Amino acid sequence: MSALPNIRAIRAGKDRCVVVTWKGGAESVIDLSQHLGQYAVFAPLRSDDDLFRTVRVGEWGWCAHWSDEIEISADTLWRLALQQGAEWLKAWRGAHRMSQDEAAKALGVSPRMWRYYESGSHLLPKTVRLAGIGLDALEHAA
């Protein structure tokens, strides 16, 4: 992404996840549990479900905002989204014992884009994750 990441919308998800809609329309589910555990300033978010659910878009879309003392920058959320998307995709492919080319074909993605997603250089689209979950569901139903 050439421009700085910018948040259009944000909401609390399950556990300590947030669902971020980025300025360009892409959506990321980001697990914040590990990040929140690393810094003392986030202690209230680790223990208070009601507080965690109050997340909103900070000024100009540059952060996730809970209070004047508790924010996470859009840059940090973007980095976590890239990292977690890549980790999910690698784990999915490994569980299916597929090469990158085989996995890309199975989910309808070009091999080039697959490599971008696995390397963490591009956001993993929601549609690709859903395709993997759908394929898993079909396999379990059979």
C-alpha cells in the first residue's frame, strides 16, 4: 500500500479481536490479545470487556481509540493485519499439504498474489480467507 493506512470503520469482534475496515474498503480481523499483553498501558483492555467494546475510529482514521490514554495506531494495526493474514494462509496451506501453486489454484488466487499474501506484503482479502474456510467445510461435510 503506497499511502499510509487509514481506518474507515472499526468494531470489537470476538475475544480481543477488532474488525477494521480500511479506507480502500478492505476488511481485516485483527487479534490484539498478544499486542495488548505486551504493554502495561493496555491492561484495562485486557480485563474489561465493556471497555474493549467501546473502540472507535480515532481522529482522521489514524488510530483505534478507546480513551485519551489508550490508542493503537493504524500503522500498528496494518502491520498486525499483514502478519496475521500471512500466518493464517501459511497454516491453512500447511494443513492441506499443498504447494503455493496448488493452494492458489484451490482458492482461485493467482500464484503471484498468493506469494504476496504469504509474504505479508499485501493484505489477505476476506474473500480468500472465506474461500479457505468454505473449502474446509466442504471437506468436513464429505
